[in-house]
Amino acid sequence: MADLDAEAVDIEIIAHGPNIRSKPETRLWLRLLSTTKLISTEIRKRLRAEFGATLPQFDLMAQLFREKEGLRLGELSKRTMVTNGNITGLVERLEADGLVLRETPTGDRRVTVAKLTPEGAKVFAAMAAAHEIWLRDLMGDVDPQLITSLWSQVGEIKASATNHMTGTAED
């Protein structure tokens, strides 16, 4: 078995001990969290090495790729869970690279919409194709039927968590 990321292993250790059987929800949450961190770390490395891009840049471009007319910066912030200030910096960097264009479609300078340039769409399509291959590679030892089953089962966990949320994400 390949060496696991030390932080990913350590985070699961939190739930070990004499009462291990009495904490299945904690153990599951830590397993999901550590798996997400492990995969995200590898995806970040590959994005940087192959495309000179960051995961937040990839996520931002993914949102814009889906919305051909572009998105307001505030909406991008919500969808990517990145602060407004950081979204501005990400958009400025991508704009400097010729991948994103900023517009003020209503003439109101307070409203800024970002959209991918044709070059940005081309670059993102290549990144997305590589991303899909990387995920397939990282999950290559897992039976495809298990992946489908887990997707559904984790959906149940997500739905339960959503049903039991207090307040809003901004609270």
C-alpha cells in the first residue's frame, strides 16, 4: 500500500481509543475528511505541475465554464466558497493570463461579471479532462459499482446533514 499523507492518517487517529465502537459518526466524518484532503492534495499538485494552476483557479473556471454568460463576482464567491476579496484576486490573475474577462454589463460599475475567454474555455476543457483522468487513476483500485453505491450512500449522509443544519452558512 502506498504511503498515506501523514495529516490524512493523523486526522483519523483522533477517533481511535477505548470507545472506538461508540463513535461511528465521528469515525466516518474523519474518514471522509481525510480522504477528501488526500485527494485534494494530489489534485493540487497535478494542477500546479501540468497547468501552473491552483485548485481555486480550477474551481472558479469550472463555474464560469458552466455559465457561458458569466457570473457576478459575488455569485462566484458563493459557488466556490471563496471570500469576495480572494475572488477578485483570482479573477485578476486569470484575466492577466488571458483566461477570464471582466465586464460591467449594466453600466453600473458596482456590478462586475466574469466570463471565460475563448482561450480560457480551451484551457479549462484540457484541465477538466486531465482532472477526470486523475480522479479515475486515484480511484483505480475501487470497483466502479462500489463508487456508484458510495456516491448514493454519501448522498444520504449529505441529505441528513442538510436536514439538521442550524441557521445559514453565513451564521
